Amino acid sequence: MDMHLLLAAVLLIFAIAPANGQSRNPEPAGWFAGDAHVHCDCGVASGEPVSPQYLLEAMKVNKLSVLSVLADLGNGEVREPLQDLPRINAVDDPASTADRILHWDAEWRFDPLGVTFDQKAVGGHLIVLGLRHAERRFAEYPWAILDWAIEQNAVVGFAHLQYLPRGIPQVSSKVKDVDGSDTAIESYYHLLNCGFRPGLAASTDFPCNFREPIGSLLTYSSEPAGKLTYDRCIKGIGRGNTMVSRNVHEEFLDVTVNSHGSPGGVTVDVHWSGAERSPGRLESVHNGIVVASQEASAAPGAQVKLHQSVVFRHSGWLCAPVMGAKGHRIHSGATFVTVDGEPVRASASHAEVFRSLDRQTVRPHDGSRGLECLPGARRTRARARHLKAREPYTAIAASARQLEK
């Protein structure tokens, strides 16, 4: 099933706000910074709603080109759904300018016990980008919302992956979202090794996440023609043609992968740029394994360069992060190398990660009731759907074992 899913909202953490008036951005021409998950309102705890004009001013200060403003499709955690939902109409908000796109899309969550964070239903939170229209939608599990959104060709993914514990990537969205831990990246790698091609995005959840001001977590989208539109931006996210930053505009990675003639052989060049001197470790990652690294400091006018040759016996992928004391600071989306037209099957163990999630999915890690909150017939239906969702991973594991022989 080819679903556009977003690593969304995600994940985000680093209370570093960009300096006002900063002009030395390291990203090259054709890359545009955005925040894929903000709100005008986050319920009574966030105070009065902010206006689109307020958000536009924050975009100017923090040098953002795109802002996805999310209305609430679900249980009313945000106070004004009837006011906000009509703004989801596939048209940029009137406050947008020639170089600042403000666009309304949606977040969905469902909680059968009321608006709480300690009793989540099976659905969790979904980010939905690229809707043509929206309305309040109540469902006890996410597939109904995913199907509805995909019918509109939207990009969809699970939010708040930062709350997953290490070692339990219990979400199988096609678009991942990056936060203060590397949990989302761990899940991202497992999905890539199963042959999926998830997108990669980062965002702040402003103002619901008070630690992350707008612009402190960025999703860079590439538009070589130099003219970004909202549709091109979200489709770039869905394709994985992004760079994510937990370090505002301070660093950037330029990753180039080219064939070098031998069967399955490629050359990889990674250029690490910095707006100011930034010590860290530049890595090249092949199928989840670090295959080259360099401790260095990027600085204005002093790129750090990593060059290597990699031979692919089977289809696989490459990406590059810059690592610091708290994990990745900036991370590229994956580049794929296809050999003999075969899908990526790095190891059966990666598919087994998702096949083994039965207990965690039925009773999520945060102690919530999961499927137990549903009455009998609906619980049976949800359980059957969950078991069906595991079937592709059984097939993926089997084909990976054939390659391992």
C-alpha cells in the first residue's frame, strides 16, 4: 500500500531560538525552511488564540518560507474547530505573501474518555497536510482518518514520536517526525530497511509545545526552480526530499550520490556547512549502519567534506546526520540505490520489529487502555485490522531471509 505518511509534528526538541536578524544561513539556494505543525490555539492552557498575522511575523523573524497551521479534526482539544475548519480549502491563507506561505491543514486526535494526555485511544495524533476540505471526524482508530485523507491525496503521518521509548518504534507511519530524542530516527531506519520510503519532517507544535518557539525546529524542502508552493513543499515531504534541523538555521548538509560505473557502486559526497563554528560528528549511514564519520567543526567559509565509495550488493539507502551531545542536530532524508529492480530488504530483523508490536499496540507504552477502551464488536474489528496490518511485515521478513542465505 503506497501511503504518503508524515513523520510529523513532531518530534521536536531543543529550546534554542534563532537569533533575530540572523543573516548567515548556511542552506544553499533552492532550499526553503518551514515548520510543518503549528496552531493558532491549543486550548485554555495556551491563552487567547494567536492571529495569522502574528504567525506571519514570526515567519519573517525566523526566516521561514512555509508554515502549516493545523486545525483540530477530532475531539475539540483546540477550542475553535468550527471557526478553523472552513479555512482548510487548499488555498493559502490571505495573510500569506510572495515569499511567506501560511496554509491551513489539520491534526486529528481521538480520546474516548475526554481531553486528556494520559488516556490516549489507539489513534494517537495524526498530521494531515494537503487537504482540499475538512470537517469534524470522530473515529476510534486511525485507519478511517488515513483512508479519508489519502482519498484527497494528502500527506499523512503520526505526530509526537518523541514520546516513544527507545527500542520500541511502535509507529509505522510513512512520514516521520523528529524531536529531542533519536527515537523517531530509529523508527525511520527500521522502515527504510523494510523497503518503505517514508518522508522526514520536523516541527514545533507551537504553542502546545511551549519549549519550542516557531522556527526552532525546521523542515527544509528543495525546489530547484526557486519558486516554492505549498503543494510542492508537502509533496517534497511525502517523497522524503527534505532535510530536518534541530539547530535552527545554524547548519546544513548537501548530500550527493552518484553511480561510479561498477555494478552497484556509488560515490557519496557530503558537505557540512555552518553559520558559525559548530563542532560535531559528520556521519554517512548505509542501511542504518554508520559507514564513515569525521569529527570536525563546520564554519562560515570552511565546509567539512566527507567522500566515500559504497558498493551495493542489494538495494539499499544512504543518509547523513550531524551528531552532537544530544543526538542528531541535522539529518538528511534517505537516498535510495536500487539493484536489479528489487526492493530494500536489509534484514528480517527490521520487519520483526513491527511484527512483534502486538502487545505494545494493544496496550500502548504510556499505560493507556488501548483497544480495551472499545466495546466488544468494535474491539474485535480493530483487532482484526491490526493483525492484517502485520501481514506485510511477515512477507518482508521472509523475502529478507532469502537474501540472507
